[in-house]
Amino acid sequence: MRIFKTEGIEINSEEELIRKLDIRKSTYHELFRSKAEMVKQVTVYNIEKQKAEQRQLLAEAGNPVEEIMILLRNGITQMQVTNPTFIMDLQQHYPESWALTLDYLSNYSQHLNAEIINKGILQGYFRRDINLQLVTKIILEQFFMMINPSVFPPERYNLSEVFRSIYLYYVRGICTELGGKMAEAYFAQNNL
């Protein structure tokens, strides 16, 4: 995954991957029937790793407002260290792996966000009158928009400032007065 995220997938042939991974060709072929199979296994592994990382990060959060902000920041951090070619290669050449990635984002991540926001509603941090499904879908789509280099080219826009401009105001808008103060405090404490 490190090679794919920094260089992209298609830039390396199977032979180059074998050399960079410093494994025997026979070992590679025992593990993977094809490069597409390798990409799929690496994608599944990466999704599970991200889930574990998110669980660990959420355990450190003090409230649902902070949980949402931590998840968003983690996603952005992941994207900042990912070469856009990796995403394009997945989309264009590995549809099964891309479908797994989209499923993870559209189902698991969206469901996790809904759970957190629902918990925040019950605890008085988020407004009771919000449409939970719509809010979580908007959060996900804002994330996709923010990481899209054609919408916010990194050489022109500071991703931290884009993050602040999108999420501080959006999250504050779905918060109660108490939750809004927590969102502002989170941004201030984290220099966002």
C-alpha cells in the first residue's frame, strides 16, 4: 500500500513490485494470482487497517463533536499522503478494488458518522431537527469535494484552510449552542 499510495499502481509492473517488495517471484505468485488480485488484497487490508485506526482515534475523543472532527481530519491526513494517481489508477484499472473502497466510504464511514451524530443528538451536542441520513451524506460528499484536486488544487489551496472553511461552519450549523462551542474549541486547540 505504501508503494501504491506514493507512486500509484500502474507505474510499477509486477516485476518492479516484486523487486521493490524484496520478495521472490515464486512467493509473489503463491500470494497473488495477478496484479489485480494483489491490489484487491491490499485494498481489503488497508480498509481493515483504517477501521482499526479509526476505532483507536475515536476511543481518545471526549465527545461526539470531537469524534466527527477527528474522523474528518484523519481522512484528510490520509489523502494528503496519497498520490492522486493511486485513486485514478484504482478507478480506471481496478474496478473491483475501487468498488470495495466506495463501499467502505459510502456504507461503513457514512454509517459510523450517523452513529456518532445520533449519539451527539441524544447527548445534546447536535440539533434534534436535522435529517440524519442527509447530514451524513453531505459530510461524505463535502469530503469527496475537498479532496478532489480539480476542485481544490493543493498548489492553490491550503487543505487545512479548506477543511476549516467547510467543516467548522457546517458542523457548527448542525450543533446546538453547546456543541458549537465544542467545535470552535476543537478548531482552536488544533490550530485549524
